[in-house]
Amino acid sequence: MRIPTIQGIIDRRILANYRCDPAVMQRVLPPPFRPQLVDGYAIGGICLIRLKQIRPAFLRLPVGIRSENAAHRIAVEWDLNGQTQQGVYIPRRDTDSRLNAWAGGTLFPGIHHHGSFRVQESSDHFSVEFTSDDHAAHVAVVGRVVRELPAESVFQDLEAASAFFEAGSLGYSDTATTGQYDGLELRCSNWQVEPLAVERVESSFFEDEQRFPPGSTEFDCALLMRGIYHQWQSRESLCCPATEVASNSP
């Protein structure tokens, strides 16, 4: 699916990240994806992002759509034309925008589910929670800005974490067609992250014991981005042969 380049401002983006057993994560992933590892762990997480002034890039006026959005994401690798690619697989997207939910999977890449968001913020404290209308997804993240990552994080320091997530700018989302994934790349003009010390984190996806048995996943760290000028650029869809999808089914 191809859309015009979209631009705007990331008003606030929280990346709440989990470290997971690679073998367990592999069972969650559809082909052709496999987990991208950091210090022997697979990395998954939640992106809670508020966008504003979202509009086609050819419109120069500082106006546009504002929305709260959430995405469950997994850092992945896959092979294409004999080369290893890196990015993120996005099994689910949620939004408070009726437009995004209506157009997702048709005009916009990836299916979008509608949900309700509850947000409380100050300059150094953030609370974001959402529940989807279909009650299939729930996320809550509460935290405050600090100077360093948790000592137990798999990332050596903030610079290493920042570089890892900046490199994972290409995301592939589920579509209505099994084995086909819509591609969307995030291009930021002023990438910058801050650590968040998390006081509360909940995820219906990563706490689902059918996907992740007890002990197979653990919260790792959270990062905050604010005031980031960016573009969303459509990329070619990724398709997996039906025989490979069938062979990977339980």
C-alpha cells in the first residue's frame, strides 16, 4: 500500500520495552520474521504516541490531525534478496481517531482499532492508559523522567538504547490478508530520547500467559520522546508465501 508522505510533530512518544525469551517470542511471530536479539533477549514493547499537525508533506501550513495512538511492537529481522533486514513487526495498532480507525488497512497502512485513552501529564511525569473498544487490548504506563536507564536493563546505556530504537524505524503491520504486511518508515529530523522510571506498566499483550508463559518476559525500560518533527513514508508491502504461513501455524 502506498500513501503520500505524511509529516507532523510527535508531541509525545513513550516506548515501554520488555525483554523476552527468544524461543517464546519466535512462536508469537509470523513468518518471515525472527526476533532481533540484545544481549540474548528478544525485545518487544508498546509505543504510546501523540501526534499533532499530521498532514500530507506537500501541505506547508502548520495545521493537521491530532490523535493518541498505541502500537504493540516487536524488534525483528528477516531476509530479503539474500540480505538481513531489521525493523519492527506490529501485531496491533490502536487509536482514539475515528478517521484512523476507519482508514487503517485501506487508506493508511495497517489495521487500526479504536479505543479510549486517558492521559495525565506534567513536565516530568506521564500517565497514559488506553482500552480498546473491543476490550482485546489494554495498556497503562506511568512514569517520571530520570537521567539514566535501570541498572538491570539489557541496554548498556541510554546511547545504546537510543541507537537501537532509532535503527528500528521500518515497521510492518498486520493486514486483512494473511501473510501480507503493510510497510511504514518513520523519519525523524531531531531524534532524542529521555529515560523514564516506570512506576506502573500493564500490557494485555505481554501479560497474556497464552503467548508468554510466566517467567518468559519481563519489563526492561522505558524511553520518552518529545517535540520531534518527523515524516511517515510508505514502503513496499512484505508478503510471505501461503505455504510458509501454513507451515508456521499451530
